[in-house]
Amino acid sequence: MRIGIPMESAPAETRVAATPKTVGQLVKLGYEVVVEEGAGAKASYPDAEYAEQGAEIVGRAVAWAADVVCKINSPIDAELDAMSEGATLIAMIAAPRSPELLDDLAKRGLTVLAMDAVPRISRAQSLDVLSSMANIGGYRAVIEAAHEFGSFFTGQVTAAGKVPPARVFISGAGVAGLAAIGTANSLGAVVHATDIRPEVAEQVESMGASFVAVKVDEEQVSTDGYAKEASAAYAQAAEVMYAEQAKVSDIVITTALIPGKPAPRLITEEMVASMKPGSVIVDMAAGAGGNVAGSVADKLVITSNGVKIIGYTDLAGRLPTQASQLYGTNIVNLMKLVTPDKDGVLTLDMNDVVQRSMTVVGNGEIMWPPPAVSVSAAPAAQTEAAPVVKAEPKKRDPRITWGVLGICVLALLAMFWVSPDKLLGHFMVFMLSVVIGYYVIGNVNHSLHTPLMSVTNAISGIIIVGALIGLSTSHVGVPIAILSITGILLASINIFGGFVVTQRMLKMFRKA
């Protein structure tokens, strides 16, 4: 069978459905691949590179007449007129919002696989175009905000004064939101984020951001991996939280989308008016109605109080080289799934939940919506068990506690009484070091724990050197010798253990 890769017809579209690398992979599956002349030019993929990978460079009519046509956006009438009867179209269709398009596709006797209808299950992650493009979009949203923001993201201390870091608030901790969190955090901003799902708080905090929870007594659970509409109670509590965050944030990025429905309104006109002049809002849902009052799709709007609202819908397309490579890889993974024998023949299996969910039109028959696929992570309901009666723990006599504490204090005072004067000074330094060390290490972010091991290894090295010096003195006493040997043993365990843990963690980031 022949796969056609046409040039995208949308004027602002810079991506292409296949790259030279992915074309080579399709050829290995047994397909003939034809690429429209100039299809990859906007994404920096020249025709010569496609030809080197085994593709044939053809005109527009030949590309659209292929057995399988792979593109990015929904086709227009002129493109559909050029397709062969019984051909297969692979593209993003937006089926919930395009009933007329589905009718047209069915009348033409086509089979259509929607790349934006991949079910949110683990096995289908390699085909998930929405996640691939959202990852790029989240990254680009921060870059666009930084371009329009009139100051640094990271804090600066200069000869002319101190510049505070930018405060970034991100609504939604899905793929786009997490990508935005990582990018803003890497630029040095102070990042806060929220999500309707409280279970993602750990993911947010693991990336260096602070999770802002909505104070409401209910749990939001998704049964298909996509966001759901919030309840009235949650929406009311969320509005209060958004109003508070808008006042103190320099950058706001919203990512909330609900499949098949208009985007929920999160930032009102009053919230925008409360923001500081020069603040920037990036509405990643502007194409679906917008999360922000006043946002316009594909436009930069500047409000009367100097707030910039970015409504670009082509964020992924602003990185066309990378976006095309990821989209093309998703296409290759799909073709591997539907070409089990690697013989260049597309074979659909409607018993496969992934293929069934993606097939919106099959041989001229509308097959949307697909059967529900449950991916709920909600815990199973538990049957009531008989209450377990626990015996109350025996309370310790407070007189014993105070007595032991008093004995320790007296022993410590006695030790100071008979010890040299220098010991008291050293002991005070030791106690202050313990207190300072506890608060410094306790406040270190989780992502810095591995570098922290380097510091503790250095401290342990100092302990070993000091203990060896103590043992090398000519008149070392038994207590000093015991303490020195104990210090060397414990510090050595800490050093070698730190190296072992660090090596194991580094292996996680190495390619096999």
C-alpha cells in the first residue's frame, strides 16, 4: 500500500505529518511513501532528505490519491475530492465538534482514524498526539510569556539593585501544565500550580512548584483520563482561589480543556483587572472558547490596565521541527499497530480497544462515539468491616520523664564542671551546627537530594580527617580513640553509601 504525506493547507500551519526519519521507519514496515513536494519545508525538512529515506517526491494530486493519507489538521473539501474511494485518512478530526465533517467523510466511503481520539490507557501512550503536542505547547507557552514579560524570570542581584524572581501561576497539571511548570522552574521563576485532581499535587511538587489546593470537601475523579466539568461547589471555591492568585502573579498560564465542550472560564474580567500592569496571561484554551475573559484566538490582546493576554493556538507549530518529529513518531507507532505482519498492508482490528476508539468512520459508516473505555484510578469501594477496638496505650508517668531529663541535665552540668574551658565552647558550636544543619537540610527540595549527598560526603571527609589527626597525637586517651574510631566508621559508611545511591540514581538517566 502507498502512504501519502501532503502539505498542510492551513496558511499558518508549519508542521508536517512525517519527517525523513519517520518515512524511513514506514518504508521498513513495507509501505511505499510519497511526499508532496515542499511538504516539510516549513519544518526545515527538505525534499532531498525524504528521498534519501526512500520516499518519492510527487505532486499534490498524487499524494492525496494514495491508499493511506496522513496529515495533521482536518481536511477541506478540495482535499477530500482528491482522495480515492475506500482510502484511509489519518489526521486530527475533532470528532465531538465536527458532526458535519463525519457525515461528509462517511458519504465518501472513507475509513478515518482520528489521532486526537486515542484512549488514555498505558498501551496507547505512544500514539497520543494530544500529549505530544501539549508537551510542546506547555513549553512554548512559557517562552511566549517570557518574550512578552518585561523583566527577568529568575531573581537577579546586580550592582544597580535586586530584581525579584517572577511569580508564575499555572492552572492545570496535565501534560501541558507539567511541561510549563518544568520550563518556568528551569528559568528561575517561583512557580505555583493548581489542578482539579488533588492526586497530582505530588507531581507538581516533585517538579519544584507549590501546589495550590482548592478548599472544597469533594474529590474530583476522572474515569477516562480526560478532565471533567467541576461541580458548582468546586467552581465557587476555585473562583476565590483564582482571584487571590491573579493579584499576586506576574505570569498566568491556563490549560483547562474538556473534550467536546467549550473551555471552562477560569479567569474573569475582574481578575484580569486586578493584575499588575505588565503581567502576562497565556490562554492555551483560546481556540476552544478560552479560559480567560478577553482572550482572542491567535491574537495578543493588551487590556486597559496593561495586562497582555496571549491566545495563540499554534504553540506547538511554533516549534515545527520538533513537533513534526513527535507527530510523525505517533503515526509510525500507529502504523506498527495496524501492520502486524510488516507487509505494507493496513489491517484494522475492531476488537482492539485502541484501534476501535480511533476509528471514527469505517468504510463509509460513522463509528463515533466509540464504546467507553474506563481508566479510572478511583479506589474500589470497600465493604464495611467490624470496628477494631484498640487498647489504649499505657500512659507513661510524667514524673519518670522529668526525672530522666533532670538526671541528664545534672550529668551534663557535671561534665562541664570537670571539663576544660574549651569543651564548653566546642559543645556550643556543635549544638548550633546541629540546629542549623537540621533546618537547612530539612528545607532542601526533593530534587536536590542527590547534590546534597555530595555536600554530606564532603562533611564526612572532614570528620575522617579530624579523627585521623586525633588518633595521630602522641598521648591519645582511650575515650578519644573510641570516639575517633567510631567517627571514622560512621563517616565511611555515609561516604560509600552516598556514592552507591548516587550511582544508582544516575543509572536511571542513562540509555541502556
